[in-house]
Amino acid sequence: MKLILLAQVWATLFMVGLIWFVQVVHYPLFAHVGRTQFPEYERLHNQFTTWIVGPVMLLELTTAMAFLKDTAKGSTWLPWLGAIMLFVIWITTATLSVPAHNSLAIAFSPAAYQQLVSTNWIRTVAWTARGFIVIALVYRSPCGKGA
């Protein structure tokens, strides 16, 4: 269980750092890509980002569910809260972020761009909350107490 928790912590904190970089640096720079180059830029962005983000998100989801299953016996609210944050992240990604990216891959649209940037705050806040949750889980676990 220690390895599952540590893998979850690594994946979550990786995504916390990445989402803040995307929100504060990467997405704002989208507005400065020329309109004619933007569809190709967006297509490449989606392709390359998927190779980095996809495996880490799957690792985070898998380890969170395994940890949740194990802790269900002696239930604590932190893993459940973390699972809720993951649910929010995945639903937001599927229903808001991916459609906005798909729209931008066709042509730059100020409305789609604004939707992407503004709704990404949902994921940014949820992943940040998950970061605090996994740190608290480590702190409360035997591996966080030097055992």
C-alpha cells in the first residue's frame, strides 16, 4: 500500500505543477500564435500533451482507486475527498477541456479559447486541492511518520 500511496503522490504533484504551468504560462501564450498557424499548433499541442498527461492521469486514477478500495475498510474521509476531486477533474476534462481543444484544432476562436482558459481553473483548483490531500495522506500514513 505504501508504493501505491507514493505513486499517487508523485502523479498528483506532477499534475499540480503541470496544471499551474499550463494555466499561467502555456494557455495564455495560445493567444499569441498566429491564426493561420493555430490549427496545426493546436493539433501538435494535443498530440504531444497526450503522451505526457495521459499516462500520469491514468496512474493517478488507478492508484487513487486502489488506495480508496484499501482504505474503505477503515474509512477516512481524505481518500474520498481526493476521489471527488479526481471525478471533477476527469468530468471537466471530458466535457469542457477536450471539446474546447477540438474546436481550437479546427480554427482559433476567441470564445473557445476563453472557455478553455476560464474552465481550466476548475481543474487547477481541483488538482491543487488533491495535492494538499495526498500530502495529508502521506503525513497521516505510517510512511509519513518515519515507520
